[in-house]
Amino acid sequence: MAGYQNILLAVDFTPGIEAVCRRAKEQAGGAASRLRAIHVVEPVVTAPPYEGLPSLPVDLEQQMLDSARKSLAELLERVGLEGCSRSVEVGSVKWTIIESAREWGTDLIVMGSHGRHGLQRLLGSTANAVLHAAPCDVLAVRVEPAASSGS
């Protein structure tokens, strides 16, 4: 059986994302595999400011996109994926990942799964939504909480 040919790595910049990147790199091990990284920025919704409250900068979304592009490039370099194709998009995180997977002919999505509370303990809400709506296999990599964030 041939391995995955088109792998989409969904990046969220949370602690532990390097482990997710390494798993995607392992899955793409063969030269025949193509790996593409994506980060999705939620759209900035601006409303007229209330009296006494400052308004958001007009170019806030562009600043967020620029910052995300820089952070993605730095992350990919740290994990040895600097040559990886990449994209930073604006939209709903889960639906942008799913649509991108469809458009790119992805046969595997690799993303982190963050333990939360209640039913979301098994999978984060984004990972859960992608898992159930993806047009391909999904590898949800367990991301351990940071050592300093609890006990």
C-alpha cells in the first residue's frame, strides 16, 4: 500500500505544535509525498466603538496575517520543514481547513488535539469538527499540556 501523497499540516501555534509538525514530517517521509502547512486566522469583526472605548486599528487583520506568516515560517524552519509549501488564510478555522483539503486533493490532514474539558477532552472542538467533515483521513496528534500550566 502506498503512503499518503498529499498531506495538509494544520498549524495553530499553541505549545506543543512542534510535535505535530514532526508527525506530519514523518508521514511525508517519502519523496513522493507533498506536504503543505496551513494556518487560519479568524476574521476580525469590527463594530463602531462604544463611547469611551477605543476602536480597533483598521489594519488589525493585515497585522495578524503578517504576524502569522512570520510565525509559520519560523516554526517550519525550527522543525526542518522550511521548504514546505505554506498558506495563511482568513476564515473559520475548521471550514477553511476542510475546504483547503478538498481544493488541494489532500489525502491526510495532520493536526493537534488539545485536551479540554467535558466531551472536548477527547478531541478539541476544531479537531473534532475536522475529523467528522474532512474528505480524507485525519491524524489528530495528542498535544500534551505545558508542564507549567497545571500542577
